[in-house]
Amino acid sequence: MRRRALLSTAAAVSTAPLAGCPVSPWGEIPETVDGAEVTLRREHTGEFEFEEPSPHDDAVLIRAVDADPPRLTVRGRLLDGSRECYQVDLIEATLDDDRLLLRLTTEDDPDWDGDPCSDIGQTHPYEVAVAFIEASVPERVEVRHGDETVLDEEV
């Protein structure tokens, strides 16, 4: 219970209005970013294969740079609270010539109306698909779960 109370307090602080604007500091979940289309899925559309199985945070990069339009997909899993009450959220997506940065976190699911949830850590699968409609494919992809870098690879 203490952890949920701390998370609630942190969430209340992090969504405090900045300069009179009632928005969270990272803005809305991006759907497009500098000429690229970004899609967040809270499940995988394919296999999640990682070199060494682990219950911890992991992510893999899937390249389709010869497709039309070129695409990159990140499949991952984020370890946090119970699956019933928490959901993965994309809180930052930035793109420049040499790097695509995706930052994800888990937050309380606003649609959850069931019983109170336990603080048992569970993995939350996700997939972020990026189609480069007008932008060129960057040289690197960096994925962060919160502030921890879980993937940093050349394309």
C-alpha cells in the first residue's frame, strides 16, 4: 500500500500545471514525431525473442528499413506493478538525424474499475512501431524505461 501511495503522490506532483497549463510535463502521447508515425501497442504483434530470458526489463529492435515506408519496431517488456492496474505509456518520442529516442513508463490504468491491485511486480509487454513517412531513418535507436536505458543500438 505504501508504494501505491508514493506513486499516487508522485503522479499528482508530475501532472501539476506548468506555467498555468494543465498538462503533464511530457505532453501527450506522440502519434507523429518529426515526419514519422508512432504507434504504441500494449501487447506484441509477434514473438518477443531476447538472447537471454529474464523477468527484468528488456527490449529488442526489429528493422524493416527496406520496406515502403521504412519501419523500425521495438518490442519490449517493462517490469512494474500488477498488470490489472498498471499500463505501459509512451511518454517521450524524439527524432533527429542520428537518434530516435523512445521513453516508456508504467502508470495507473485510468480505466481500471476492479478491486484494489497488489504491488506484485509483473512484466508489461509493449510494442512501439515507427514508420518513417517523411523523415529519414536515424542512425541509432535508444529506448528508456523511465530513466534507465534498456536499448541503444545502431540501425
